Amino acid sequence: MDRLPLRTLGACAALLIGVTVGPVFASGALAWLLTLSVSAALTLLAWLLLDWWSLRKLARWVAAGDDREAPRGSGPVGELGYRIERAMRALAGRTLAEQRRLAQFLSAIEASPNGVLLLDAQDHIQWLNGVAAQHFGLDGLRDREQRITNLVRSPDFVAHLQSGRFDDSITFPSPQGDALLHVLVRRYGEDSKLVLSQDITERERSDTMRRDFVANVSHEIRSPLTVLAGFVETLATLPLTEAERSRVLVLMQQQTQRMQNLVTDLLALARLEAAPRPPADAWVDVAALLKHVESDAMASDGGRHALEVDFGGGGAVNGDETELFSAVWNLVSNALRYTPQGGQVRVAFVRREDGSAEFSVADSGVGIAKEHIPRLTERFYRIDSSRSRETGGTGLGLAIVKHVVQRHGGTLQVDSVPGKGSTFRILLPAQRVRAPLAETAVPSRALS
Ligand SMILES: Nc1ncnc2c1ncn2[C@@H]1O[C@H](COP(=O)(O)OP(=O)(O)OP(=O)(O)O)[C@@H](O)[C@H]1O
Ligand SMILES: [Mg+2]
């Protein structure tokens, strides 16, 4: 029932009691005075009781803190309830908005490619994202409130945290030892710490590769240059006979050729790295490609080896003709170079049942020991550098082959037995191989 009728009802009841009680205990004007006093006192009491009752309900509602509406009431208590309810709803709305913002903020940090870890003043973990958990080998839930130096025991990291000086970043191997971490610590709030971590394994690897590459190129160029400088000095200072002079010039030409080969191969690699993917709509005729390889091989070999080329029924492969030629040619020139005179070199193309195909180059040459095979495609890697240099090799040929093969979605396979020979295979996936038109054409219906 609404409070207003209740209050009216209370006042009426108080008046009734006053009217009944007044004349019983007094008469005349005194009776009226008594009636009014009793009625007023009882009305006040009834109203106070009602307010006390409403206050009690309001206090219970506030203590429960649930979503129900505040108890409705009239007068100041009703007004108070209404205002408290409004304030509580506004607060709940603000808290919810804050919670949403915090969740959004945390999920943004969670999506960061870097590790983010929050520590309190005593280096206890307060929060960390998944990347930090992975970098430091921590568990996002289990390890909260743990002191980080008890869990991440890398001496460099512990010493850095304990030093309290965080101007510089540090680099150390991850606790699992599979990555190199770059870590930056910053203070925030009341002596809390923000730890940012980044996996720089790849960056470090490519920096090392670049340094090695520059050192290798310099070394490769310096050697022929030193030899050339020596010859130039000989020509300038020594009185040589005509025969000696022409011998020196031949040797100088060899060194120049070596430098030219190196620059050509380096440029080929650079082009391969920068070039867009080979065209998807260009088809290279296998028979024509292998004929070209065969004629170049015969010209450069001068009959020193028994060379056999098998077109395997021909067909076409999808990709860049110059790149594919250079890949097959590199393998064939290696086979000729690393097979003693009188040996055999066999080049073949085979289309397989599943639609894929392979170019293979097999030789009966010196072969390659097992431990060298995984490193053959590294730039400047040579098993026997003196023999390779003797034959003008730069050690870049197989790096070029691997690049070309990868750009064409294929793989390079090497099988070799030292002393017996090697087989290099370029495997191309079915979608890059087409049978000769004669095989794929639909037979035309015979005219009757
Ligand atoms: N068919 C092969 N038989 C034996 N060893 C081989 C054969 N092919 C390659 N190798 C070894 O692998 C090394 C790397 O070959 P790669 O073709 O990359 O360089 P290269 O032949 O020395 O120089 P180039 O850059 O002129 O090709 C060679 O130095 C050689 O030792
Ligand atoms: Mg080679």
C-alpha cells in the first residue's frame, strides 16, 4: 500500500484515539486540549514508526546491493531511497564502462607482439600477457603474485632487476634457451615496474647473416684482386719473355673471370630476392628447355663426359623460363664440374602419376658426404673450396637453385654417395606441370 494513505490512516486512527481518550480523562476545554495533544502525539509517533520502518527496509536494500528497485516510500525517506538508487545505478553504469574499457585495454596488450609484464614494488607478478608468458616460460594464472626472480633465474635478468637502474635494455637467452630476448624495464605508479620483452632471434640471425655475407663477398673479391695485383706488379717490374707474358695474361684473365662470375651470381641472387613471383600464366616447354641445357653443356664440356638427356615425354612447366633454365643449368654445370673426366651425367624430366614432376641431374662424380648436404644451399658454401675455386666456382650456384625452386613452389632434393656420385632433383607440384598438348587434347570424332 502507498505510504500516503498509510500516513493519513495513522493520523485518523490517532485522532480517533484522541477523541475517545480526551473526554474520558477530562471535561470541557481541558478535554479538547487533551484530545488534540493525544492525537498529535500519536500521529507523530505513527509517522515516526512508518519512517523507521521505511529506513530499515532501505538499509536492508542497500546492504543487499542487488539489482532490485529501492523500496518505494513517501516523504524524505522515500526521496532518500530514490536518490540512493539513482546514485547506485549511475555508479554501476560507470563501473561497467570502466570494466569494459579495462578489458579492451588488456585485450589490446594481449594482442601485442611484444611481451608485457607488470610487477609490484617487490617484483611480484601482477599481470602478464601471453607473449610474456611464452618468452619467460611463465604461466599467466599460476605464477601471479609470485616473485619473478624466483621463476626467471637468468643471471643477467635478475642482476638487471636488482640493480634498479633501468636506463638501458638488456639482451639474454630466454629461460627455455630457444630464443634471444631483448628486455626493457620502466617504472610506473608507486614503484611498480613495466617489463617489455621482444624476441630478437630472427633479427639477430639476419644481422649475423648480413655480416657474414659482407665478409664472404669481401673475401671472395679480395683473393682474385690480390692475385691480379701480384701479376700487375710482375708485369711492371720484371722483364718477361713473350711466352711468360702470355701465361701471366691467361692467369690474369682467369682471375678477372672469377670476379665477373661472382658479380653475375650476386646480381642474379639479388634479382631473385627482389623480383615478384614468377608469372602464373607463363608455360615453359620442357623439351626446348632441356635442349638448350644440352647444347650449352656439350659446348662447355668439350666431350669430357658422357652426357645423356631424357625429355621424359616432355610437357610444360609453369613459371619463369630464364629462372628455370638457370636452376637446371646450375645443377648440370655442377655435375660436369665435380665429375672426373670420362664420367657420366644424366639429365631427365619425369612426370609422375600424381601430376607432379621432377627434373633430375645425376652424375657419377666425387659425391658429397652426408654432413655437407644440409648446408649445400648456403651462400658461399663449398665442400672443397680449393677444388671449387680451381674450377671457377663461387659457391652461389645452389643458393640460386634453391631460390628459384622455392619461388616456383617446389623443393630441392639431394642424394649422394661419396665416391659414387650425386643426384639433384627439382620437384615441382602438380599445379605447375602440364602434359604435352597431344596427351591432353580430346580426340576428335572420326568423320563417317
Ligand atoms: N654434383 C656435385 N657433386 C659433388 N659436389 C657437388 C656437386 N654439386 C655441388 N657440389 C658441392 O657443393 C658446393 C656448392 O655448390 P654450388 O653450385 O653452390 O657452388 P660452386 O659450384 O662451388 O660455385 P658456383 O657458384 O659457380 O656454382 C660445391 O662447391 C661442391 O663442393
Ligand atoms: Mg655450382
